[in-house]
Amino acid sequence: MVWKYLLSGMANWKSGLIGLALTTLGVSMVSAPIASAAVVIIHGGRDEPPPVREERIVERRGYVWDRGHYGWRHHRYVWTRGHYIRERRGYEWAPGRWERHEDHYDWHDGEWHPHR
């Protein structure tokens, strides 16, 4: 009877340990710094976006500048101002871009790329 109790307790202990290990693995995978994948977020218009506006950029230590761009809202291009993004050690920032796709333009978000 005692052995049965000890073995059942041990089985629960092993299940708990396995659950803890899987949870730890899942959290570490979510929080690991990985390069974000390019994502098409908007299907734009048929016309090419207007030329990018000139912006005054001031160097800011520890940050990179994500330049402004035209976004597609309410069936027209609308200017979105640039902003600073905290630098990621070992990565470089590739800004977002419009690309022609069949009969319209698609917006691809900016993304971090590992240094080569």
C-alpha cells in the first residue's frame, strides 16, 4: 500500500516536472529575440505611392530611424511620419516598402535582419 502511494506520488511529480519543462520551453521560445518576418499588411491602390517626403533626422544614440512612408487608408495614400526604434544588438533595420504586385501595390512592414 505504501509503495502504491509513493509510486502514484512519483508519477504526479514527474508529470509536474514535465509540465514545468514544457512551459519554460514555450516561454523561452516566445521571448527569444528573433528577426521578425516581412508581413504584407495592406493591399494598396493601383497607383504608385507618392514620393517619400524629406524628414529631418537627428542622430539618437541607441535608436535607429524608421523613415516615414505613405500608408493606404480609406482608399487613398496617407503620410505616416517616421519615428525612432530602439536598436537591437546584432541586427540591422530594413525599412518597410511598397512593392508592385499584379495590378496593385502591397506594403511590407519593416523588419530586423541579423548582421552578416
